[in-house]
Amino acid sequence: MEKSQVKKERGILIILINILVMIIVSVLLLIGTFKWMESYTLHGQYIKVPDIKGMYEEEAAQALSKAGLRYEILDYKFDKTLVAGAVIEQKPAAGANVKDQRIIYLTINTGKEPQKAVPDLADNSSLRAAESQLRAAGFKLDETEYIDGDLDWVYEIKYQGNKVQAGQQIPEGSTLTIVAGNGNPVEQIEEVDSSTIIDSDFF
């Protein structure tokens, strides 16, 4: 009876030891896995994004590569304060902490001011309708000029003092001047036919 009891206790002890060994091995494996993941993902190690705004694309690429970063062009826009090919914007912004080989998205200056076509409004629209259409097209409006003619009828559209034609391309966001009628009648001047022969005896 005592032998069987000892054998039983010994079996329980072996089981407990095996369980303990399995727990220890599992803990060691977890610790090892976490350590490997930290080293693989460079846990706690960051790179500060350099300020590349205003640089040419080639210069920006070199600066980012030197810092251990990559880049992609996200968009092209126009900025009159920068030269063509310069970086207008970067995401993430300069000074941000990022991981190694992070992609920095750039917006590059086209150098070409976007153009817009002037709508067909001269002799074809009222003042209010013309103002609405021009603003909707992205243009700004200067103070309206008035000339003799039908009240609030549009006779001309001017840009920088010069008359523009319907469909003419001018820089987007430009300021235009509408020339409209003030309601005073236009004086009709009869032209003399120069081909008419007047008999000298008339005088």
C-alpha cells in the first residue's frame, strides 16, 4: 500500500515538473519573440523628417535618402512664390518622428499658372448673371465700369485694362472688370456717305 502511494506521489511530482518546465519554456519563447520583434521593428528608434520644402525634387530625394527615408509624389500644384520643380508640401511634416524607410509624400510646384477660359458674356448677359458666372469660374471682380447703354447689360469684360474675348485663357483667380450699361441712351451719330456727289450749284 505504501509503495503504491509513493509511486502515485512520484507520478504527480513528475507531472508537476513537466508542467513547470513547459511554463518556463513558454515564457522564454515569449520573451525571445518580443526581443526579436523589437529588434526587427526598431522599437523606440525614430527618424526626424528633414525640412525639404522649397528644395528641388532631386535635392529633396537626396536629403530623404540620406535620412533613411523614401518619397513619392502625391500631387502637382502651382505656387508663385516657389520655382518650378520645388517641393510645396510634405507629409509627414518636417520634424515629425517616423520609422526607417517611411514614405514621405510630396507636392511639387508645376511652375505653370493654371488658366481658365472667360465665359461668353459680352453682349450676351445681364450684370448679375455675369457676376455669378465669373465668380463660379474662379475669377475675382473689380468695381464695375459703366458706359452709356442698356441698364446693367454687359458690353465688355476686361483683364488688366484690356478687352478679353469669350473663351480667352487667362490665369485662374485673376481679377476682371465688367463693363455694363448705365441706362443712358446711346447717342446715334449718322454717318455721311463720302461717295455722295454734291452739286456745286447747291451752294
